[in-house]
Amino acid sequence: MQKVYFKTFGCRTNQFDTQVMISKLKDYELTMNELESDIIVVNSCTVTNGADSSVRNYISSMKRKNPNARVILAGCGSHSKGESLFTDKKVFGVIGHSEKEKINEILGQTQPFYQIGDLEHIDSTIVEEFVGKSRAFIKIQEGCDFACSYCIIPQVRGAARSHKEETILEQISKLSSNGFGEFILTGTNVGSYGKDHGTSMAELLKKMSMIRGVRRIRIGSLEPIQIDDAFMELLDEPWMSRHLHIALQHTSDKMLKLMNRRNDFKSDLALFEKIAQKGYAIGTDFIVGHPGEDEKSWAEAIERVKQLPLTHVHAFSYSKRDNTASATMKPEVRGNIAKERHKELTALVNAKNYAFRRAHTDNLEVLLENGKDGVYHGFDQYFNKVEVKSEEDLSSNWVLLNQVEVTAHGNKAQI
């Protein structure tokens, strides 16, 4: 039986998509060793130029290290770079998002293939197990209707469309019966869930919480305008993770307008303060160095970040993407300047995170991953990483920690 290895790049949505493909394997053996595999499926990311480079470099390295393996490109990169990689014979085959549920049949093809499919597909697969995970990722929707000027994702994931509620709930029910207690809702634009089905994120969360075994629910990322009164009412529920990731992308109103965003700082600040008052940690996305980000805009932005009750940030330097509005904008920000701004921003939010962790050292509920040599890692309800040392096997176990040791790089505990 031929062996298949899956290499996953990028977001949690891709991690879920990989599990969908794994669940469909019938005539192949899954391997965790890429060097012994006969087939390598690369579930790619294309959100930045750097992501594209990482995928290309990995494919090239596998050509050297395992030259006899057939490399299949999947994921978002198949829609943006798949045709060129296939034409240049860098990969044996290319499959689009709509084809991943046919992976078992597709892998049986003996001739090079390019099956890009369409961008209207919705998965029907019920994933009952997550290989190598103690937390389960649940994809609840695909695509995005927003048109942020810097973003290529709507072009490679399609328009926003929700998965069926009954499919999502059935999946969670089966996973919880298999021992999973933490569920992370993911998708291209998670907060848009339900608008095409006459329902909402809040309604889905309520129904999820009633499933036996569901202990904690996290939400991948929300837009500020998607947090309504019905959602706010759920923030006191015990099963809600005490961490929300709310994508701002910037704090300068000038930059937000250039980015074609739907949020503004005044509203964002009021929202964040309201959520923080409920004891939540709050993370965000922030693009540094987008065209037009002059010194005045940056100075304003960083002062505004100081006002926000932020605890986490996913900051990244602007990366030009072909066929986006931002790609033609001027003036561009030099790379060294963007790098310095990135460093300044992350240092500021890291300091905020350190202060938050020092104020939250007790009653930390942590789901531990598999450990090694008596050292385990997991995330608490505030999405802060904790290192736990124990002589007993705590793999995939929940632990309640008090008086954790807080360091600049993370929290530590001994059991």
C-alpha cells in the first residue's frame, strides 16, 4: 500500500482541510515521515508572497530529498500558483478546494493532472478524528464577501457560504464522543456564518454548547462589525474561551480607508473596552507597512494601539499581491522601515500580554498537548501558552493551574 504524507501550510482552515483529506483515504497508508512517502500532498497557503515562497521552497526540497515521491499541490496556492507550477513540472498534480473530498480517487491517477474545480463547493465530510491533535478545528464556512484592498483570499476561496448547521453539529457530537472537549471554529471569514442560511454565529454557539462533552469553544477570527448584541450576550457563558481574536488590520483611520476596511478606531476602542471589562484577552491582526503608511499615520497608529486593551497580535509586514488594489498604491514603505515598525508593535503588545498574564495566574484551565520527557504544553482559556512539568502522563488532559510562574516568554507550572 502506498504511503501518503500531508504537509500543511497556513491557517486553521487549511488544517481542517487536511483532516478532511486524511479522512477520505481508503487505499493509502498515512505516514508522518515525508522521506518514506510515495505521495506528498502539499496543502498550500498563498496569503503573502512569503507564503508562496515557503511552499515553493518546500516542493523544491522534497524534489531533492525524496525524488521518487509524487507531489500534489492543494490549498489556496493551487488557485493562484498551481497552473504555473504544473506547467513548469514542479508538481505531479494540482487539485482545487472542491476536489479534496475526492482525494482517494485522485491519488490513483498515473498521469499528471490539473483538476482545479470550482469555488462554490461546500464540504459535506464529517471529520470524526484529528490526527495528532487534542483540540478539534471545525470549519463552519468558506469564502469571503469583503473586498479589502490588500487581500487575495476572496479570489482563491470564493464568495462567503456557510456549512449546514446539522453537519457542523453532527461533527461536533461525534468528535466530543471521541474525547475532544475543545473546539475551534474556523473558516475564511468566520463571522459571516449563517447570513446565507437565515441564522447567526450566536445561534450556532448556543446549539454547540448543548452537546454533551463540549467544554470550551474558541472562535478563529471575527470582524468588529460582526460582533452584535446577541453575540455579546454569550460572553459570560462558561464554555466560551476567554479570548477573542478581532481583526482590525490597523488603527489609523486613514489607513483603514486605504485598506477598504469596514471598521474605524473610535468604534473599535469602545468595542474592545467593553469586551475587556468582561475579563477577556483580545488579539488582533495588524498589517505594517501598507502603501501610504507615512510617519504621521504610523505615529497615530502606535499611540492608538497603546490605548487598546490588547493581549495578542498577529502582526505582519505588508506583502504585495498581484491583482489586488493595494498592489498599485503609492508611496510604498521601504522594507527596513516596515521591519522596525513591526518590531515596535510586537514589543508593545508583548508587554501588554506580560502584564495581563501577571494579573491572571490562578484558575487557569489548560488543555495539554502530547508531551515529551515529562514536559507538556497547552493553552489556557486566555490563549496563553503554558508549560507544565509532571511525572505522570498528562497527554490530552485538562488541568487546573494556580499560582503559575510568569516569565517574559510564557507561563510555567509544576504538577
